[in-house]
Amino acid sequence: MLTKNSTNAEIRSAMPTTNFAYLTVFAIDDAKNGYKTVCVAQEVDNGNPANTIQSLFLGWDNKRLVRSLINMNPAANENAVKMFGEIKPGTVLKGLGLKVIEQYTPQYEGQAPKATPQGEAVLRNGKVVYEHTTVVPFDQSGVTKIVEESATAVQQSSVIADIGSF
């Protein structure tokens, strides 16, 4: 049974026929005060031009599974049921997606930093990177990376590969 602590490999293994192009429920856990935690995942493009070019040349898939948690009050669930049907593992939340924004501070206490496949913390500008996720309309989903730092603020920008310019 999948939970909010399941790994991406466990999610893909338990749901092999699921197309994660859209926001999809993979588990529902009990939370405090009778609420439920709806665990969702979506496959997003990494948004890194170097990875995009490497993907083309080496045949790699430049997508990864990103997860988020949504609190739900089962007593006030009528609108969600009207929109999506019964909310259960495998439910596709059409029209919604995940927006991932890299930041230098954790989104919540105890959050692990973004990690490489080898388990090492990802650094940008010499600082540890954390991923903040939020549910957004599908056409706004994707990854926003930290691209430079100024003395006054961290500037963020969506990174788009322009294959024709290299």
C-alpha cells in the first residue's frame, strides 16, 4: 500500500499503467482532526537546457515524478467529488498540475534538500536547494529553477531550452 512516504520507484511499480502526465492521486493517508492527506504526483520536465540537450543526444527521458501533499476535509469534499469523482488512488485531477519552485529555504520543517540520484544535496550558488510544490492550473505546471543571485534578492526564471541556438 502506498503512503506519503513512498518512493518514486514504489509509486511507479505499484501503478505501472498510470500516465502521470496529469496530477494523479497515489495515496490517501489519515491526518490530524479527521482530515485526510491526499498524496499526488505528476511527471514534469526538469527544465534544464543542458539536460534537454543531453536527452536528445543520448535518448534520455528528461522527465521526473514530483509529489505533493494536499489536506482534505472529507466532510467538505462535495466540490472535489463533483469535479473529479470519488477521490481515491488512481484518480486523475484533470486540469491541475504541480508547480515546482526551487528555493534556498525548506518549504516545511524537516524537509530534505533536493538530491542527486547519488543522494547528494543539490547546490546552486554554493547553497542547498529545496523544492517547493503547489497545485496550479495544468498550463502553469513545471519547474522554476534558481538561475542567479543578486545582492538584494534571488531571481528565479523558468528555464527554456532553445535547441536552435547551440
